[in-house]
Amino acid sequence: MTPPSEPSYAGHRFPPEVISHAVWLYFRFPLGLRMVEEMLAARGITVSHETVRQWALKFGQAFANEIRRRLPRPGDKWHLDEVQIKIAGKKHWLWRAVDQDGTVLDVLVQSRRDKKAAKRLLRKLLKKQGRPPRVMVTELLWLQSKAA
């Protein structure tokens, strides 16, 4: 198996640094394509959001993998919480899981509050994290969010 090679920027009008920065912005922060376009425009680089989208499609997976690899490993103490919210006037339940450092592990919004929803969140969490927590706390998260 050959090692992954650097992406080829040949045939693109912009230098690799500009393309890399645009794709990095898009994948690292919760920004839309137009926001990336505006941020580049603030630096004097005129590029359309469609171009940024094409760059993200072509070069994005490598950036996303690298960003994911560099994220700190989540803690082994999970806090689970549920909150009732209204979306378009209808009652829904927001289920969330947070580690001891405050990193949001996962969020699930459902219209039902039942055992099936709790199991769904836990299955998703365990699959995504790849390892079970040392401790799982289901109470007191609301106290921590009030203190913050």
C-alpha cells in the first residue's frame, strides 16, 4: 500500500496556501461557504463561495481527517442530560452528552422522551467514541451549567 500523497493543486488559479487556508477555515470552524468567502475577501482575496465548495469537495477529506486526529481525546467521565425544548411550537427533547472537560460528545433531538431515545443516544455515543466511559453521571449537569 502506498502512503497518502499530498493533494495536487496543479491547474488551480490560486496558490496552494490560499486553497489550504480556505478549506481549513471551512472544516475547522462552523462557518458557511459565504462566511469563508467573506473572510478571504477581508484579506483581499476575491473568490466565490462556489469555488470554496469545490475546493472543500476536492481537498476537504484530508483536512477533516487531520483536524479530527488533532482534537483532544475526550474524557472518561460522561455527563448525560435531557432538556425539554420547543421547536416551531412543538415539544421536543434535547439529549446531550458532555465529558468532564465540557466537550460536547453528542447531541440528539427527538419528539419522544422514552427508553428507546436514551438507548439510541448511548449507542451513538459508544459507536462514535469507541470506548465506554469509566463513570457516567446522569444527574447534576444542570447544576454545573448554572454555575458556569
